[in-house]
Amino acid sequence: MIKNRDIVVVGLQPWDIKIGSNCKNIALELSRHNRVLYVNAPVDRITRLRQRKESGMIRRMDIRRTGQNLVSIGDNLWNLYPKRLIESVNWIPEGPIYRIVNRRNNSRLAADIREAMAVLGFGDIILFNDSDMFRSFYLPEMLRPEISIYYSRDNLMAVPYFAKHGRTMEPALMAGSSLVCANSEYLADLARLHNPNSFYVGQGCDLSLFDPSRVPEIPADLAAIKRPVIGYIGAILSYRLDLPLLVELCGSKPEWSFVFVGKEDEAFAASELHGMPNVHFPGLKKEDQLPSYLAHFDVAMNPQSVNGMTEGNYPRKIDEYLAMGKPVVATATKTMSMFREHVYTGTTSVEYIDLIARALREDSGERALKRIEFARGHTWENSVAAIAAAVENSGGGPVRWNYCAGVGVSLLALSQSTDWRPLR
């Protein structure tokens, strides 16, 4: 366990984000035994202009004007709203101009963090970076943490925005960190290509809403649907879900009802699924309503497309499904192999039909209890304990930066040198 340390957490998501966040959950768990500074992503100039009328941006600008940008949000936990604006740089091609402007952005963020650390009396920090490979690229050099942890939770190189500069910068940042922690074996394997101190640390889930002992009343828009109900809960996006497979599956089994709870993208909204009488789209629901739908599914499914993003993605929804005791059918990926004793996995519509039929036939109270027990083991306490073990197994030593004639050499330049390696 990591105890009695000062920890600075940077990442892609601000504290007030409205969706679930691994970074926030990890910060909360770390704050049980350490002092933690959670740093919101700084505001860039273009975003400030585009979102100037939105409540979140208005609040950030008010905080910037008053200077009250360090907020206590719990015991041993503070939230920093960086007051310095940064420039929008991702559109700039790779080269000296990009590196100069991005380094200046990093310097502004580092200055805000150092000011907050001085107020809080932080020293000898652990820097925990949740995939912020651009704005926080130079922070290990600028903040000089005792330990620098890079956290990988998605294969962001499958997203064009991140891939443009990230194909060079993320490997360099991984290589220059004390260690890399990943929430899937797939991502840990990718990280080991750049840093041998890369570890799978599992995934925590807040399953407090998904309690099978409190079965909620069936929603009105689900009550009239013919059983069995095969359901999905989550974002209904064509790059994440296998739309052709679903068209074949739903069209082949008119005696089964298929329910998709969530917001659709344009491809799904225009698909032939909407013309099938056995397919239902209740729409986006509030988070506290989701257990009401899941509790009344006969089988839950996660029909992912297999691509660079989904192959290594940890499917948190699988834990939510299992925590309610539901039989689950999902697309086979490397990450899904850890669920193999409790989830039916396949790749084609024919396999899905066979697996759903098996799931309906084989379901039992005993199987449900085993699913619940398995899901309940995926806690943030266990995941953070695995991060602590990774720190210990890596030696937990600092990264020290080489200097040339008294001038700091950039991490990117060092990473491209054949004779460079992090010094621990």
C-alpha cells in the first residue's frame, strides 16, 4: 500500500466531468492514505472561445479571475483549476514549432502545479499521469517527481486526434517514466515495448448501484416487451459495436427481444434495426435508472467491434452486468479472456445465437452468485493495491534527467537517442 506520500494526479478528465472516470476513482482511493492533488486539464485558448457560454467554462473563468483555483474536495484531496491558459497545438505538424509551443504549455501547467504544491507543502511527490501525453509530457522533467507513473487505460493510438503526435510522444513518455500501469493485459503488453517496468493492475468499478438484492421495479417501456429480453446498456456507437453482426443477429431471432439502452450515433439511428419489431431503443437514461433495466434483462450482451480501440479496452459494463448476476454474452477479445469463466464469448452472429441460447438454458442461482462474487472483487482498493505492488516491483526509483551544458534536454530528443535510457 502507498502511504503517507504527496501525490500529484494529472490526466485527460477534470474533476467535474459528468461521466465515470478511472482517474477520479484512483485519486479518491489514494487519498485514503496519502495527500493527493488532482489537477484539472488546463483550458486552451480555442476551447475557451468555443465554450465561453457553457456553465463549466464560465465557472473556470470565474475561478481564474478570482485566483481561488485550489479547492478542497475531501480529506487529503484537493482539486486544482489551472489558471494559466495554454495554446491549442494539436493541429501543428510534428517539428520544432510544435515542440516549442507544447513545451511552453507544459511549463505553464507546471507553474500552476508548483504554486499549489507550495501552498499545500508538498514535497518529494509521486506523479500519476492518466494518459495525458501532450500537456503533461515534460512534467517529469519540470516537477522532478521521486516516482513517475504513466497510466494506460485505453489504446488512444486508435483515435486520430491522439495518434497524430502520440505515436511518438506516448512511447517516449512511457520510456521516461519510472513505471507504466495498465488496466488490461493487452495495454500492459503494448507498454512493455517501451518500458520493461509495465504492469497490469486490473480495474476497479463502483458497483454500488448494481445490487441484485434490491431489484427495482421494471420500467414501463420495458414491461410491455416480450421475453426473453437480450439487452445492452451503454453508448450505442458504430465504431465500438458491431452493427452488421447485430443486424444479422436480431433479424435471425425474431422470437427474442433486443433492447439497447443508450444514446445512438447516426449510423445506428439510420440502420435497419429500427425497422425490426423485436428491436427496441428506450434511449439515454440517467445512471441511477440503469439497474432497473439491467435487472429485467434475461441476458446482457456486449457485441463489440474488434479494432484498435476495443481490443485492449476494459469493458466496465461487463462487471456491472455480472454484479447483477446476469448471464453475459460478449465479443471475444484479449481483455475478455480474464472473464472467460463467467462470460460466454464469440465473434460471429451464428456464435452469438448459440451462446445466447446456452446462456438462457444454463442460467441458475448458483451461477448468478458466482458472477456476483467475481465482479465484486474488482474494487478500486484492489486496483490501487496492484499499483502499489507495481511501484515496489519496479524498484520505485526516480527518473533522473540527463543535462547537457546545463541546459535541459527534452524527453523527446532523449527518447530518440540510441544511447539514452532513464536513470533510476
